[in-house]
Amino acid sequence: VSLYENYADEIASLIERGTLRAGDQLPSVRQARATRSVSASTVFQAYYLLEARGLVRAEPRSGYYVLPQAAPAPRRSNPKPGSRRVAVSELVFEVLGSVKARHIAPLGSAFPSPTLFPLEALRRAAAAGMRRLDAWSTVDDLPPGHEPLRRQIARRYLKLGMAVTPEQIVLSNGALDALNLCLQATTQPGDAVVVESPCFYAALQALERLNLKAIEVPTHSASGLDLEHLARVLERRKPQAVWLMTSFQNPLGSLMPEDKKRALVQLLARHQVPLIEDDVYAELYHGSQAPLPAKAFDTEGLVLHCASFSKSLAPGYRVGWALPGRYAERVARLKLMTSLSGSIPAQAALADYLQDGAFDRHLAQMRRALKRQQEQLLTAVERHFPAGTRMTRPLGGYFVWVELPAPIDALALHQAALGHDISLAPGPMFSARAEFGNCLRLNSGHPWTPQLAQAMATLGQLAAAQQHRGTALAGETQG
Amino acid sequence: VSLYENYADEIASLIERGTLRAGDQLPSVRQARATRSVSASTVFQAYYLLEARGLVRAEPRSGYYVLPQAAPAPRRSNPKPGSRRVAVSELVFEVLGSVKARHIAPLGSAFPSPTLFPLEALRRAAAAGMRRLDAWSTVDDLPPGHEPLRRQIARRYLKLGMAVTPEQIVLSNGALDALNLCLQATTQPGDAVVVESPCFYAALQALERLNLKAIEVPTHSASGLDLEHLARVLERRKPQAVWLMTSFQNPLGSLMPEDKKRALVQLLARHQVPLIEDDVYAELYHGSQAPLPAKAFDTEGLVLHCASFSKSLAPGYRVGWALPGRYAERVARLKLMTSLSGSIPAQAALADYLQDGAFDRHLAQMRRALKRQQEQLLTAVERHFPAGTRMTRPLGGYFVWVELPAPIDALALHQAALGHDISLAPGPMFSARAEFGNCLRLNSGHPWTPQLAQAMATLGQLAAAQQHRGTALAGETQG
């Protein structure tokens, strides 16, 4: 074992034992040489090795910092079996409402910071796009929608290797509209629909609104829905549809590997059950390569793939789309029936913006920001939250799912946090039966500020206080 | 009886007997003096009198023209009793699809000509409005929506004498979205909803989509829904909601007088049944005064009033709103759940446009155009359609409802007309049970052109040919 390996192991063990914690800076080369009598090259080699092991991160012109890693991932979910009428809306609206005030730390927000988007470039594109519209566009652009934008969207799928034509795309008022239309296109009131556990609350609300029943299937925090469990549900329960977020799921951040996506599509094809694929975070991968959606493996038109520009480019424009496969005509008709069409000026603005490479340059910048912010948030969880806390470390998107040690109650923590002007998204929002009472979803989509740092420290204190009260109470009960 | 009255009576009788027909020019003063030896002042007085009686119209620097008036109004509808599951969509989509090609004469269109709107001024307003948006507007403007626009809308109601505040308004993706949300806010699958007969097809489609049953109530072509009949339905059938277009109804063009609107609201209040009021044509009155909506008489928050800018200002922007009364919070939540929010740039554009008097100037011009175009269309119906044809003469909007003499079949006429590149909206589109087989809705929202004149002549010929074939067939059957 060489000198530098020895030195690296020593630091690794300090990290493991918690002496060095997430966010701490490693000694500078000068300090290390002074205190340890090692050469600069030994220090550098040791730090490179620690970086390669994923224990530390180099910050240009600053030094090396310990990465968050001690907390294990949350356990696979284990929802109670059976389908269920849904009623999560009250809690969801309460939490959403709490995020609207600007002085509240937006850890419970569902959106990335609006400052991450190229608003000025979009305004210019809107002006140019609207000049190009002629008067008859209001008729021409009825569903499936503005053709130049559908062409630009198809081009992006082609770059992923997917053969998508503009004719297969139906534009919508954001992905949520597309998802609701796809759900209606595939179900009747009273039907059962498979969802993840935990599950994006808007999916639960859509089921509630359309009088559908939720079958919650266990979901791994890293790799998504449990396919063996799904196979059994398909055999026994005959659901009419499956609604999943296959890449960077909300709230877990899980990413289903490509092989698993292929297997999922094949499994559903055998049962002829449609998959509604909510894919709004795919562009926000932190690594170097875009994940393929399940739609890429769909040969039968059974995948209704939905996405939008709301999370990646233009929040508030409400421009999304569906690739509904064999349900395309039905979805376009439902769009006509429910709101006639999307907003044409917004569609024209995005068609103009997408013509050159600006979107990819913006995305590269946004991905770097999201990756950095996630690290800052994870570091803060590790630093401030009670021992025994588990958390996800998603490879994309801007959510972190935190599992708190018993007896901490997320709803009580949510109430206490609001008293300190801090929002969070408590776990029961993400379940048809109020499970995940000890979990939170935290938003890492906002640039790190002293206010956020303070909010995370306060959250950690509030959680610890709850834990102590809970333990004391349990002690009294036993005594 | 004076000379000029004699002369006026003589001309009136020529009009009555069909010698002078709609669109014909009256003799010039010079011709009248030459052929009748009357003074210029006698001719003028006679023509003023005829104009006052509504028989002719003065065209500046051109002369006097006979107005269409021989055709009586269509009879009050008499739908079969009972509620009914709805299935009109196939026909509706076929007809809507036929209107998309620009070479088709758009007599079946649901929209006014896009050339009637101030597109350039809207583009400038969009640029100004978007400059005013800050990044956080995407969060601030979640439902109920962009506050500056809600303020402008409230101002317009104040001008009508209605006390509306911005807080009572929920913005939507056009009126159709608002109507669908209001329908969902007031009903559960399986409920029965009162609609007009004939009825706007999108209302029937909304009922179909939400598994609701339609109770069709007889409707007068001039004054709207039969209130006595409604009173009996409320007693016996306990509908959960009533959905009406109280001003310039689609397709009849009927305008419920203010007293009747007040009585309607009082009747529904006694039964505590909500009224969904679709009021998208109110701004398009042809006379000098805006009709008040039923909402103006609502003291209990039971009227869910819906409107938009799509027909009056900005088609394709998809900006509408609801005043849902006591259902406001529920409607805002449904908006959040189904599509998160409307398009914020479009809302900001209209907020900017509405700041000064431009909208009222545009409306004044548009109302004049619609009134003129209606007259041209009515004249063409009278000139070219078979004897026995009845038609409405709405006081606003851009639809004319035509009742054809037996045995003409509107669906067959629709098919024949498509073969001549002419679209029309056949009566069965407007009924849950395919009634109105001998009726058509014609669109007078497009500037009169030689193509439209030719299309109307062709339609008249096709109708006459059908009538002859039908009569011949009946003769054979009897013989």
C-alpha cells in the first residue's frame, strides 16, 4: 500500500466515523504538508482517489469538500394491498397554498426556482413567433396543435433515436392536462389504475376527480416500481391502466433503468394494459446522458407518453404534449372537448425558441445548477437532521425524499415548520391512504442561499425536538 | 292618407307578395319621379317610413335596399321528455374537421372570421405585458390567475352595474375550460343536467364525457328556455344543475329578456339548483346596449357565470374566466388539478390590452361588421332557400338557425354541401337524441364574399333538389 493510499484511507475513515462531515473542507495541500510531512503529489493523489470513490468533490480554485453519503437510501415502500378511492386533496391544497408567499422557504415547492429559466430569450422568441402567426392559425392550430412546435418536439425525440413524427403529437396545456386527457382516454369511472407508492399527488387527485381507484404498488427509491409485484397485480386485479413516472419520479427521484423500462413495456403489452408515462423531468438529468423513456420501447402504441416545457424551459407558458400511441385521436378529441386548444401564442413562442441550439445550452447550465443544489441540500440534511435519517440521491430532477427516524411525524413537522416560515411536502400527500407519515419531499430546485441554509438547520432542530418529545412520551407510557 | 304613405304602402305590399325581395334596391329618387310623377320629398318620406317599419335599409351614397323579413321564426322546440345519455361526438368532430380546410366555405364554422380581430395590437400588448411579468409570476399567477387581468375583467362588470371583485374571478383556458370545471364542481357521474333544445354541442359533449344525463327543455328561438317547463322539471326530476346560454344562444341566437333572466335566477334559487351560464357572446350585441347576464340577478352565489375573450377579442389565446359564486374555491382547485393554470403570457397580454379604450373601439367596429354580415346572410337565405324556410334573426352573435321545409334532411344536405366545398352545421349536432333533422346552423361571422354568396346559392339549390326528390318519392310511394 502506497503512501497516498494510506493517507486516503485515513481520511475515508474520518468521514465514515463522522469526524469529517458533508460540506467540510479537506486540509489544503499546504496544511497537509505542514501537519503530516507528506509531499504535495501524495496529497493530490490521495484526494484524486477519494474523489474517484465518490467521497469528496473538487471545487475549482477552492479545495476539496466532503460529499454527503452517510445516510442510506429509504426502504422500498410497502403499501397496503387493495385498491382505494382517493382523498388527498385537502392536504395537497394546504401545502401548495403555503408555497405561494415569497417569504416562505420553498422546500415544499413543486417547482424549480423561476430564476433558472431564460425568460428574456423566451420573450424575444414570443415576439418573433407571434409575428409569424397568421390570422387563420386559430383554426389551423386546433388540436393536435401548432405544427411548427410539434415538428420541433419530434426532432428532439429523433435525437434520442426515437422515430416520432409531428402527427403523433398532441399539444396540451402543460403535462398535467395531457396526463388527465390520457387517463380519461383509457378509463371509465370505477376502474382501477396502478400507481407508484409514494406517488405524485396530482395523479392521485386525477384518480379522485374521475372516480377511479388507486392500486399502489411498492416502489424502490432508486430503480422505481417493483415489476414482480406489478405482474401479480396485472394477473389478479385487471387494472385498466398504469400511471408511472419512469425517470426521476416525483417524489422519490427514482430512475427506472432502461432494461427495466423495456421489461415493463413488454409486461404491459402481454396484458394489453396501457401505460401513462409522466416524463416531465427527463431533461433534468444530472449526468451526461438523457435517459430513454419507456415510450422508446413501445411497439404497440400502448404507451401514452406525456411531457412538457414547464420544468425545463418555460414555466407559466403551459405548453405540454402527449404521444398517445393508438389513443392519439381520442386524446385530441378530448382536448377539443375540454378546452378547445392550448394557447397558440405560447406554442408559437416555444416553436421559435427551439429552432436553434439555445435550448440545449440552457439545459446544460440548468443541469449543472440542479446537481450543485442537490448536493448542497443533501449536505444540509446530513449535517442537521437526526441520526437514522435516510434520503434519496436522485440522478436527476430536483426532489429529495427523506425518511425520518421514528417517532417523528411529517405532518406535525410541516405544521411546526410553517410557524418558522418554512414549507415542506409531508409524505402523506403522496399516498392514497396517508402512508409515509415519517417522510418528507424537499425541493432542491432553488439556488442555495443563507435563508435556505438556515431553514434546513431549523428543520433539523424541529425534527430532533419532536424525536425527543416522542421518545420521552414513549418512556412515560412504558413507565 | 298622404301621398307618401300611399307610396310606402304600395312598396310594402310588393315586398309582402315577394315581387321585391330581400337585397333588391328600391327605385332611385330620379326613377321614381320619372315613372310615378311624385316629388323627391314624397319619395324620401316614403322611404323613411319603410325604414322605420324595418322593411328597408339605407346604404349611404347608394340607395335603399329591401331587408330580409318574410321568413317566420322557427317554431319553439319540443324535445321528447326524459333524460338521456349523450352521444353526439362523432357527428360534431366530423363537422368541425370539415371546417379546418381554408378552401371550404365556412358556413358550418363555430368561429367568427379571424380577420375581425386586432391581431397586431394584441401582439404589441403581448410584448408589453410579458415585459411586466417577473420571474415569480409563474407562482403568483397560479389559480385564480393573473391579478391585473382579473382586475380588468372586474372593471368591465362594474361598467354593467355589477359588483364584481377580482377575488371572485377564476381564470381559465377559454370559456370551455371554465364551463367544464363548473360542471364538475356541481355534479357527480349519473346526475341529470338541464340543457336547452337545441343545445350547444360542447355542452352535450361535456355531459357525455362526465357521464351525466341531459334533460332537454323546450327553447324559444327569440327568448330562450321555456321557464314554465323548467319549473315542472325542477319539481319532478330534481336535476343537479342547469346549463344555459342566456344571451345570443348557440345555435338559436335567442336572447332571454332581463325580466326572464331574473325570474330564472329566482326560480333556481327556490330549488337551490346552480345555473351554469355560458355567456361568451354577450359582447357581440348588434344593438346599442349590452344585455345583462343572469349573474347580475344572483344574490345567493348559485350562478356560475363563464365567459372569455375568444369570440370578442383574442381567439387562440385561450383566456376565459368563471365567476363561480359559492363554488369559487372548488373551481379554482379543479383548475389546479386539471391543468395547473392558464397560460400566463396570454393573460398578461390581455391585461395590458384592456388598460385603455382599445377594446371598446374594437368591439364597436366588430358589432357593426357582424350586424351587416348577418343581414347579408339572411338576405341570401331568403333569396335562395325553398319556400317555407324559417329562420332566426338574432340581436347579437354570428349564428342563424334555419328550419327547412319537409322532407329536407340536414344531414343529407351537409353531405351534399361538402361535395361542393361548403360546410354547415346540421341540426342533429345540437340535440342529445339527433332531433332537428330539418335544421341548420349557419355562420354569419365571416365578411361577405362572392364565394360565400355562391355557396349560399348552391346550398339553396341543393335543398330545393332534395325537396323535389323527396316529394317525388312520396308521390311514388302513395301511387
